[in-house]
Amino acid sequence: MSIKIEKTENKNEVKLEFTVDAQIFIEGIEKVFKKNAKYFNVPGFRKGKVPMHIAEKHYGVEIFYEDAFNEVVPEIYDKEIKENNIEVVSKPKIDIVQMEKGKDLIFTAIVNTKPEVELGKYKGIELKKVEYTVEDKDIEHELGHMAEKNARIISVDNRAVKDGDITVIDFEGTVDGVPFEGGKAEKHELEIGSHSFIEGFEEQVIGMKINEEKDINVTFPEEYFSKDLAGKPAVFKVKLHEIKEKELPKMDDEFAKDVSEFDTIDELKADIKKKMEEENEHRAKHEIEDKAIEAVCDNAKLDIPDGMIENEIDAMEEDLDRRLSYQGMGVEQYLKIINKTKADFRKEMRPEAERAIKVRLVLEAIVKDAKIEILETELNDKIAELAKTYGRAEDELKKNEEFKKYVSSNLETEKAIQYIVDNAKIK
């Protein structure tokens, strides 16, 4: 087994030429044959009992080549990459030079390698101070939300619909006089002002009285998920059955007792203020960190290979697919709903992917340049915290070297960001 490594004319790209011993390739063919022996059917032999040399003669020896290649190459590729300390950041572009039973297997792989980062200024960068204060109106706004959640719903019959009411309606929609799927419902509850219907619908319900019937004219948005309806005018025949309104509770000590563990409204307000101040501290901290990261990335120089960007977009797509699966759909279905192609999606994700890679590589470079290290106690404390959070055995996680490496890397990133902020000039 041998490997030749040479740089290509493209930056951050190398060409690897692998030569695999003929015997290793033959062993790969034999493994593939054994795995698939039950599928071979040759006259004169029972199924699954065809000798290898007969199968090769009957089907052609080349039938095993592709599977044998996939059998032996991945392990060899990974081993040589690791032993030669090549930091590969893309999928390999494989070209087979020689593949024949009895001869050495020769193939090349062109890969992108991790780009070098030329750090600019990252100590003493100037940042604008971020501060958020809690005002009385913010507290009152939060109390309003709490009151909304604890409001009584009462029926009214002595007036017309107004903004904020909850209505009970029948409706049936048509486009060009033809009903469409999903356009009909009976005794449907609609809160006026919720913007849960097509734009313009709820506003036209305002003013209606109980048992009144009305034609409501609206136009579906151009980006509506159903292409058959997108951009088209529609008429909804609506009948109003009920009007309900929210009766908000009085903001007093009794309200505080009902909605919290506090005895007075003043204590509740003080608690709301404290929580808001804590949220504002976290918000300000994250914003100053984002500004710090943006500044050091702007000061750094690096060429990100296309293959690395494509890999990042692949990861983003897989993450989206995983999140969508909880809603019972996949990426393909999601793209149909938003009326976009896979190519559109990947093009839109590219800037975000580039930024994510740049942030990651720049912070890694700062970790090395600033000689940031993670103490064993810090690593163990973090693992203990994660074990408690996810209900895992701490000792089990400590034995997992890949997990420890992942946690350590995250801690390095956190320390690098804190290092930048601590050394910044914040005005």
C-alpha cells in the first residue's frame, strides 16, 4: 500500500494517488462474492452454491469490481488520511486509474484541505456597549400578557363585532364561483386581529352582527403555498353565529395570588422586573459577543474551498430535515410548500454556510494563537453538567473520547469568544 500526495493548481486542494496491493483487492472481491453468493443463478448449480470462478465466468469478473472497491477503499482512505495528517474538509473526487483482478488497484482522490487563517486584529478591538433597561411600560406589557392568559371568555349579543373579539362563523370560499379544498368550515372560532386568515378577511368581519350573512372578498397572496390559489381573488360566504369577548381580571393583589406565588401585585411586578433584567443581561451579552465575532472575522483573511462550503450546506440541510421530521415532513415537502427548488435552497444557504465556516476557523485560530487551554477540571465539570441535563451516566460520557473532544472544542470556542470580549475596548 502506498500513497502519493501532490498539491494541485487550486489553493487548499491536493491530489492523492493510492496504490492498493493486488491481494487486498482480490480479498475484497472474495468478501463481496460471499455476501452476494445467494443471488447467483447458474444452470447446473443450486442457487447460492455457485463457485466463485464459475460466477466470474458466467457474469464476468467485472461484476464484483465496484462493490469490491467500496469494500476495501473506505478503510484504507481513512487510515492514510489520518496517518498523513491531511485535514480533509470535502468529499473526495475519485478517479479510478487501474482496477483489474490480479493487479494493484490504483485510484486518485482530489480533496479540499483545511484553509489557513491569517488573523487580523483580535485583541483591543473597539465595540459599542450594549445595554437594555427595563421600563414601567415593559412590566405593564408583561402583566397584560398574564391578564390575557387568565381572561374570562364571555358571550355578547348586544353589539357588532369589534377588533379583539372571538367570533364563531361558518364560511365557504370560492374562486371564479368554484369551491376549493379547505375553503369551507362550520362553527369555526376566529379571533379578530390574530391575522390567522388571509389578509383583509378579519377586517371585513368587524361590524357584523349575530346571524348576519356577508360576502367577503379577498385575494390570496402571490406566495401562497397552493399554486392553484396563489394570487387569485376569492369570495367567502360568511355567517356569524356568536360573538365572544375577553373579560380581563383586575390588576390587584388577588390577581397576583391567582397567577403567581406572590401575595401582592408589587411583589409580582418586582419579580417580573428582576427576570426581565436577567434576560436583558443575557441578550446584551450575546449581542456584544456577536459583534466581537463579526469584528475579528472581518479582520481575518482566508480562502474557503467550495467543497467545504458544500459540506456545510449538506449539514444544514440534514439539520433542517431532522427538525422538519418532528412536524411529519421532510425537506422535499417543505421546499414544495415554499415553492423553491433544491438549487434555490442551497444557493440561499451558501452565505450562511460561509459565515459559519469562517467563524469556526477564525475562533480555532485564536484558540491556538492566544494559547487557550481547557483544564481537566473544566472539562469534567462541563461533562457532569451535560450528564445531569440529559440524564446520562457521567462515567460513561467521560469514557467516550469523541464526546470529550467535542465538549472540549466547544469550551475552547466559548473561551476564545470571552477572550476577545475581555480584551476589547467597549465604549
